[in-house]
Amino acid sequence: MVLVIYTYVNSRLFTLLEVDYFSRMKYENSIVIQLPVVRVIELFDNPDNMKYWQKGLQSFEHVSGTPGQPGAVSKLVYKMGNRMVEMKETITERDLPKTFAGIYEAKNVWNYVNNSFIDNGDNTTTYISATEFKFSGLMMKSIAILMPGAFKKQSQKYLEDFKAFAESQPSV
């Protein structure tokens, strides 16, 4: 599907903007964490830890379902620059360390994230995050077209921040 905005110039129809519905973006990020997978999962699976590695997170509120389980819904509020962004999280799959997946919905953005953790066998863990975005609204689609790398860069930053947080925690 294509969005086309036309304008009239001297009684002649011109295309002002044409945006291919680049409404879908997929990518994968990964990072190696210098901890065993059991410890990584313990830290990842605690929502109280999110504030330490998700910059801008203002609140995380459980709304319905069994927390952390498929079907659970939570409300997340992030401060992004000068604005507050409210997001709905719905857990879709949980089989840790193999997978922990969810859908994140905000105004004009739908985001699916599948996190998986691989035991490397040497007391390190590879954290892989597979991400898919769908955009609606002219502004979000324009941002996605003009700055697709920004989304992947932000996702990688969350992995790097989680690694720094996890590796700074005392061993148990």
C-alpha cells in the first residue's frame, strides 16, 4: 500500500509526498554477557530491575493476567526527550531461557520483541533480541523511513545497558 499526498500548483496536480507503506521493520541485535544463563535470566525476569537498564522508564504497572506469563498485560511509561510515552505490553510467549516474547503498543507503533538467551558453555550468555515494528500515522512512518537505524541503535543500547547492569550485580 502506498500513501500519496497531492497538491495543486497552477491548476495542475503534483505529487507532494509519496510514502511506500514501509510499515514493517525487522532486525536482530545480540550481545555476550559475562555471566551464566541462570543468573542472566534471574536478573532479566525481575521487572523491578527494568529501571536500571531501560533508560527513560518512569513506571511499570501490571494490569491483568499472571505477571510475566503469556497473556499478562502491563503499562509502561517512558520519558523520551520532553514527552511521556505510554506503552502497553502483552506477553505472548515464555519459555526461558529459550524465549520471552511480547507485543508493545504505543500511539502509531506496534512492536514485537522476542528475547532469547543462549548458554555459551563458558559461564557466558548470548542475549539475542529479534524485533519487528509496524508503524501507522504519517509521522511515525516518516521517521521509520528517514531514520531506520535509530530503532536498531536504541534496541542495541538496551542490550548494552542490560549487560552493564547484569555484570555489575554481585554474584549469588
